Amino acid sequence: MRYRSTRGGATGAQFVDVLLQGMAPDGGLYVPESYPTLQFGSMGNGDYIRTATEVMWPFVEENYEREEFAEMVSEAYAEFDHPQIAPLRELNPAAGEWLLELFWGPSLAFKDIALQLLGRLLEHELSRRSTTATLIGATSGDTGSAAIEAVRGRAGIELFMLHPEGRVSTIQRLQMTTVDEPNIHNIAIEGTFDDCQDLVKAMFAAEAFRARYRLGTVNSINWARVMAQVVYYVSSARALGAPEQAVAFSVPTGNFGNIYAGHVARAMGVPIDQLILATNVNDILSRAYDSGVVEVHQVVASQSPAMDIQVSSNFERLLFELFDRDGSQTAAFLEEFRSTGRAALSGPVHGRFRQLFDAGRLTDSETRNVISEVYKESGLVIDPHTAVGVGVGRERRSDPSVPLVMLACAHPAKFPDTVVGALGEPSITPHRLAGLAGLAEYVEVLPNSLDAVQEHIAARALSK
């Protein structure tokens, strides 16, 4: 398996190079040259670790011994609080509705499933090369704490995590800023998540800075994260009868990485009848689905803050496929979008987008209503991001005879204000969140300035 850039400037990369580089040198994102075909019969029956090893092995086999990779996969999920790692929970048996619970890891969000593995893969490769890496990332809430839990205390890794000041939940902030580790650095940017993400991309584009500090990334622009997220689509579809039984998925979507992993799973042979893209009021993706125009609007602070995004980085990977893997077309489209804030898909390309996905959006009031409805129906408490997936999934589902899996992306205790507003009572606080309030916080507030952030990193990075 070799990898190439979505912008055409890099080809033939090995997995370990993609892992460490994060972004391609031409500013594009790495994608596999082709997708392997799943062998369902070799995955075992409900063993998530065995399934994960089988699904990911074709993407990495050039760089690891089989037993070595399997051991890292096993270690990645050893600390999860549920033996099934990503269990399915029946939500409405009569309607064939299921929740795929992805919040049983250390930070109580779906990002743990990819990042716990990513941390181990990075540490292994840095040790093998006797070098260090400066990881930089942007978070709208959950990536930050998951990345911190994945790399805290790991040899050779320094992490600088940017989050938008005042635009993450209190619990999300505390999960990041109360970690007192020498290799963890939290930066609150006076701006939006898109500003944070732009700063990360600008640092990768600054070749001298990137090379000197050996930059890597933990965001889903790193292919390794997408690869690991493919697994739970395979495991849940398998549990519901695949490959004989088709399945539909509804995915709360901000940066497009989670649902893109579902698209990859489908390309590998998972019989996915429908992929439903669910957005909140920051609905650039559902608007693009409806109109064919990708256009930035102002970011609105919502009750599902991890989705408060107007520039969805992983959409570039889909654009590359929609443009028949033509890197020059992808780069030209993105240049127009970045320079004007708007770019239009041609009729045929827009048509292909609509064939591959369905899409819808939920407002904050509708999100609260879904939280309340689900609780009344089932006694389950869901978080606002999950509620967006449930609401849009129910609205856009095309075939009631096909099981509908709605991704439960975070534990409701991470968003107590929204849950209390919807239900009038808080959800149960898991042990992992107990005691965060009152702890000292370690964070620097910086302006939305590339120079300021680079100077901050330069003063603290291992490789300075």
C-alpha cells in the first residue's frame, strides 16, 4: 500500500512517512493509492481487536511485523471501559434503530478510538528512528483531550494543542487544561476553530519551521486516524449481518473525518445503503449537498460545539475522489474556495456527491428536542452531537427495512448544560470526569497570530 497527495504533488509514500508527516509537502492530504477489499470471514465474531487488526493491516503491512502491529492495537484499547470497545445499543427495536457507542475511551469521545492507536504508532516509529516530533493540532472540543490522553508522557513527543477560547464546553476545556505533563501544551486562541485549523495548516506550509521542529499532527488530516475509524463501521455492520445485510449510518459531522471513514469502509466492501451527513447550524456541508456550492458563513456558537466548523478539512479527500483523483482540479477548487470563501461544484460532480451521501441539519432547539424525545422513548441520555445524528438520521432515512446505526460520539456528561436544559436533570458523571473542577489549569491565551503561535512553540519544542 502506497499513498499520494490529494493535490498531486506527492506519490509513493509509505505508511510510516504519512504517519509522521501528517500533511503532504504540497499542502494536500494523503490518501491510499487504492482501497483493499475486506475479507469478512477472517474477522472473527465480535472481537473488536481482531477486527481492527484485519481491517487496518493492508494499510500498514509494509512497515510492521503482523504480531507487532496486533500488539499495538491491543494496547490501544486496553484502557477502554467497555469490553466491546464500540458497542451497539438498540435504541428502537421496532424501527430498527441502533446507537453505536464510541465514547468508552479515556476522554469519553469517539476520537479516542483513533488517537489511542495513533499515539502508540508515533512513539514506536520515533523510537525506531531515534528522533522526536512536535505534534500540533486544532480542536473544537474532543480531539484535544483525546490527543492529550494518547500522547501524555510518551517519549519523544511534544504536543501543542490549539482550541478556540470560550468556544468549547467547560468539561472539554478542563479535560485538556488540567493535565500537568511536561510534553503537553494547551493554547487558547482568540478566535474560532477554523482560525485554529488555519494556524495549524499555515505552520505546515512554512517549510523551514516544519522541518526544524519536525512537525506532525494529531488531527484527522492524518490518514492514520481515518484508517482507525474505518474499523467501527466494519464491526457494527458485521454485528448487524454484513455482508449479507445492508446497513445505514447517520454521522454527526463537523470536519468530515468521521463520515469519510464510513465512505472508505463502503469502498472496501461494507454494504452501506446510506451515509447520512448530519450537521448543526454550521451547515456548510449540508448546504453544499443541497446546492453544490461550498461557501463559508460565519461560525455560530452552538450547543454541539465540536461541530462548529465552516472549513471541513477532510472534505478535500472526498473532493479528490469526486474529481476522479485529479490533484490539479482539487488544488484549483480549494484555491478558489480559500481565496473567495466560495466555490461551486459542477453539475456532474455535485451529482456524484449526492449519490454517495444524504444530508440534513438540526438547530439547537431541535437538538434539545431530540435529547428529550430519546430519553422519553428509551430512558437513554445522549449528548447534543449524538442528538444531531439521531434527528437528521430519522428525518433522512430512505429505507425503514435497513437497520439505521446512529453514531454516539461523546458521553452526555461532557455537555451538562445542554442535557440539563433538555431534560431538567443532569446525566451521570463518569469516574473519568470526577474531580476536574477546582484543579489547576495549564493554558496560554494567544491572539489569532501565526507569529505569536510559532514563537510560543519555538520557545518550548523539544527540537529547538
